Amino acid sequence: DREDYPTPPFTIDRQFYSQNVRYPEEIVQITTTGVIRGVAVARIEVFPIQYNPATRQLTAHSNIKFKI
């Protein structure tokens, strides 16, 4: 129930928004690995859009290739 977990107040992280880097820095990330019934598995996250908070610029990647 949402009443048990109130939404915290929004605060701007000034340190983050002053950085001149793309976020997330990596377009493809392996976040979790494991084994299920003897088979190796991995969670792969793909971020087709990156944001540079200092320049307020979005970068959209329309073609992303990676090897597994």
C-alpha cells in the first residue's frame, strides 16, 4: 500500500547535474549473472538514450550492436 511508503520530497542533485558526462556512461550493461538449472544466465540492460546534464543534451542511439 502506497500510504505505508510515502514518496520522499524531490531534491535536485546539483553535483550530478553539473557533470559534463553522458548518463548512463555505458550503453549496454550486464547487471546480474547467475545459473539457472545449470545454465549460465545474465541480465543485459540496453540504454538507447543518454543524457548529458551539464549541456542538457540527449543522445539517441538508433543502431546498437553488442556480442553475447
